[in-house]
Amino acid sequence: MMTLLKYEIYRRWRWLVLRYAALIIIGAILLNRVSSPAYQYEFIGESIGKFALTSLVIFVIIIIEGINMLKEDLFEECGYLTFTIPNKGRTILASKLVLLFFQLSFWTIISIGFGSILFSKLPYREMVQIKTQINFYFYPTLLFILTAFFNFVLMIHFSLTLTRTLLVNKRYSSLLSTGIFFFLVYFIEKVYYGPFLNQIQYISIEIGSRANTTLLSGGYTAVFLNIILTAIFFTATSYLLENKINI
Amino acid sequence: MEQILKATQLSKYFYQKKALDKVDLSIEKGKIYGILGPNGGGKSTFLKIAAGLLKPSQGEITIDNEKPGTYTKSIVSYLPEINYLYKWMKIKDAVNFFKDLYADFNAEKARESLKFMELEEEEKVTTLSKGMMGRLKLTLALSRKSKVYLLDEPLNGIDPISREKIITSILDSYSEEASILISSHLIYYIEKLLDYVFFLSEGRIILSGDAEELRNKRGMSIDKLFQEVF
């Protein structure tokens, strides 16, 4: 898997460098600006907002690339190379997901790093006020976001792979993939999460809030369900890649 | 002779269209086979199934007694008609990629072959002409020490000088331990390579036999026979 991972990085290293360099440079410029003695406190919030927006754009790019990593191999000519190498479907898929995990980790480190420094420039009183409002348990929140992220990406990977199993013609593949994806979203919400919905329905924003232990327990339930779902989609996609796709 | 590839009643449908229709075919070790036929006859579909890129609709294919999968991909060297190399690659990257991912790839042989084919390792694959790309793909495919070589239209769109180099390379790669299956509709150029031929039309084998026997029996070259049949 490490060899495949190495080539996944080779394949995209310019874009990887570019996007993190952009995030770091923008963060550094904003930081330099708020560190100036002439800078007024009122504009620190604006700088935090600008950095958050940049960070969000990079996050969306990471998701799109995470999807395209498999989509390119499934729908473009390079798939002839990827799927004739003697590797298991799970190895091919795992190499892409590991790169995605690394990307997400870098993004998190840079975003939290700059975000924290920018945040520390706020007046002490405001900092305390905001900290009181955002009072998360760190690990359940992190685990929930991480598992939900990989669930989302793997659901799209599965939809694309199933499309390549059912259709050889590329013309209607986007339509079919989208249809499968939305069906899965509906099915999972109604059938899979259904029995637990009362427990986990508020988790999206308030997961892990120290003020509410019920929500915390709901958060762990969601994390557990997400992990199972991630394992199911990973196994199913790997199986299809190895045994069923038509390139 | 030991059979290395065997297809039994192999069919592939694309919706209503039959790309392959109950094909029975087997190939033995140490021979060069030609799958000959017009465009759309099912040649590429057959090779793609053998390479593990397409799944049969019906019937079965085995290579070294295994269905196409991870094992067969390790013993089958496939050269597709299209430009399948990643666009970011230079020629040297493609050689390194094959060296890293195929245990049977001989990088030294590949570098010698690149010299023979007059290809520079620093060139990007996106800048290569069709002839150069054909020579590169063949270099990569034949630098593996595989049991089966599947060459899909290796001469298609290739200039006469490159054709000669490609044919020489295929002949140089011949070994008694390996089988080569070449699909083509340019029979004139590959006829001298072939031990055995299958004529494929509309997904069916309409004629097959030992190349020499067919020439003697019909009193004409395989190329002429091809023109007569199609």
C-alpha cells in the first residue's frame, strides 16, 4: 500500500503543496496584520473570519480531490493502469483514503494553529466569553467529524464504483452515481440511523457539549454507527473494485 | 503442450449488443497467437476480460487455472490500445512505476529497450507522438517476465519505422515459457510473427487454426485470407 500511496502523492504533489502554501501564506499575512501595534481590536474578528473562509475553501477542495482520486481511475483512461496492477481492491482504496487522512490532518493542524494564534489576539474578556459559549468535549467531537467525513467520501466512492459495475457507458454515469448517492443518504437516515434518531438528532452542532450529557452519549452512539458504516462502505467498495467493475 | 489461457463459452453483452458470443479459445505456452478481425469484432473486449478490466456476462476464462484477479494480473502483461499512463509521468517515472508495482519487471531490460526505441527517459508522456507512445507502451509491457502477454493493436496508428521496431521487440521477447496474444487488423505486418490465428467477427470465432497449415491449405497468406473472409 505504501508504494501506491507514494504514487498517489507523486500524482498530485504540486496541488498539495500549492493548497497548503496558500493557506499558510494567507494565515501569515493576516497574522502579521493583527500583530501590528496599529491594528485595532475590532478588525481581529474580521481577520479570523477571512482565515476561516480560506480554510473552508481548502477543506472543500480536499473533499473534491478525495472523491476525484477514485473517480479519475474509474472513468478515465489511467484506470487501465491502476486496475491492471496486481493489488487488492482494498489496497488501492486504502492508499487513497490514507492520503486523504494525511491531507485532512495537515489542514486541521494549519487551521487550528493559525486559528488559535489569531484567536489569542482578541481582548481577554472576549476570549473568555467565546470560550464559555463554545465548550466542547474534544475527542467525541473530533471522532464524530472524522467518521462523518470518511463516511461521506466513502458513500460517494461506493456510488461511483457501483455505477461502474452497472454501466459501461459513461454518458449516464454522473446521473446514476448521484441517484445512488441520494438513495443511500435517504436509506441510511431512515433505516440505519432511524432507531437511534431521537438520541442523535442534535449532534450536528451540539455534540459533546459539557452542558448536556445526553447529547454526549448521543455523540458516541453516532460515532459508533459511523464507524460501522465506514467499515461497510470500505468493504463493499473494495469488493466491487476487485471483482465487479467494468473499465 | 500446457494450456495457459482458456475461455469457455465466453460472452460479453453491452446492453443489447453482443461484443463476445460464446467464444471457446485456448492458448498454449511458448506460442504467438493472433486475434484478427475488423474493428468492433470483439478483439479488445476479449483482451480486456483476460486482463481483468471487464467481467464476462456469461462463460468463463481462466489464466494459469485462475479466474482473472490479483494473481492473474501478476502474470499477465497487458498493452492496451489507449494511452493509459498517468499524465504527470515522465518516461523514467513510468519505468519506476512498473518496477515498483510488478515483481517481474526488469528495469535494466526496459532501459535497453528505451535506447533501441530511441526514447529519452526525461521526456514527458504527454509530449510523445503516437508512434513514440506505442513504442513506450510496448517497452513497458515486454520488459516484464510474464507468462502471458496481451497486446491490443500494438501497430495501430504507428509509423512504418516504429512498426519495424515494435515487431523486432516482440520477436526478441519470445520465450518458450510465455505466450503472446496479439490483436490486430493490420495482418500484413504481424503475419510473420504468428503461430496460430483466430478470426473474430461480431463476437464469434469464425475461423481458427495453425497459421502455416492455413496458408498451405488455402494457398494464400493470412493477410489475403483475412481479406477474403471479411
